[in-house]
Amino acid sequence: MSGDIHLLIVDDDERIRTLLQKFLIRNGFCVTAARDAAHARRLLVGLEFDLIVLDVMMPGEDGISLTRALRDTISTPILLLTAKSETADRIKGLEAGADDYLAKPFEPKELLLRINAVLRRMPAVVETPALPKYLHLGRFRYDAERGELWDGDQVIRLTATESQLMRIFSATPGEPVTRTDLVERLGRDGGQAQERAVDVQITRLRRKLENDPRQPRYLQTVRGAGYMLTPE
């Protein structure tokens, strides 16, 4: 990664904020820091960032509420920092639209690895010339070359993780992809907790793709085999 990558760090703890800013700058990033959600909102009005590292537990508006609000307007990747170890709190963050989470305390190097993994999920040129340009999913169409989901003439905003999931599924339409494989290809650590996190991201993606997410037509669950995209 290079200094062209601009990160926003949002944390009310000045010591952590300063430590992370210095560490990430040393690792080649351009870094801006905010002390709370209100400060972050002011910065986001005038600046575009490649990724937001956001503390969950902050006075005033917390990180999960800010994530949910930001998802209405931007698809910038969000990595949540949480002091809570309960899986339910992490799942709540993912459901709000976060791309990943990291529980405190953590080693700065682990944060660096997570940031790089999330950035790798961002849309890139797909080397699949044999595939059709568009996959049709009911009233939606997915542009496999550009990594864009369209509803008529409107682009549907996808998070970095949702975009990467669409790329994975569209590369092999009609073939199931296992949860273990999805965890690995999303750059996450293994384990049941990460598979559960993938399930949450699938649920979010279905809300954007399906008329009835509880009875999915296009992003199906294949019992014992994982998930499968079934375009028309």
C-alpha cells in the first residue's frame, strides 16, 4: 500500500488515536483522525477516504449508529474497533454495514493486516472475459466487468465486502461456493465466528437482490455446500 490510500481513524481515546495514526503513517498510508462521530461527519463532507477505522464505544453517537447512517450515503469500507468480545455485538456492527471488526485490545500489526485485507476486496478489474458482461437477476442486472449492480438505470450501492461477494459468485454462476472458501477469499481468519460473519454479509446482500430475502431466488443456500448465485 502507498500514501495514496487515505484512511480516517475515529476514536475518542487520544492516546489510541495518535498511536494508530503514527503507526499507519509509518506503514505508508495517508491518515486523518477524528475524535468523535460529529468530527468524522464534518471531515467526510469535504474529504473522500479509502477506508474508515471506527471505534464502536464513543460518547454521543456510537460507531454502530454512525456506520448505519453512513451506509445511506457512501460505500467506503468500514472496519469497527470494539472493546466487546460478545459475538452479538460484532454481528450488530456487520448488520449495520461494517466490512470487518477487530476486538480491543489488538496489536497494531493485526489492524494493518485487516486493513489490507478489506482494501483488497475493493472493486478491481475482473479477468473473466469468457463470462457474459451482464448477469440478470430479476429486475436487477450485474455488470461483471465493472462490478456494478443495477436496478434499471440506478446503481445499487454495495459495500466493499458485498462487492467482493458478487465477484466471487458471478465468476462461477450456478455453482455453490462453500462458507469456508468465502471466509478464505475474503481475507478473514478461519473459524465458526467468521463463517457466521459471512452469513450476515450474505443476508445483507440478499436484502439488495431479492424480492423476499427470506425465500431467496437468486442467492440461494445449498444445504451442505454453501451459497450459489443463480441468474436467469
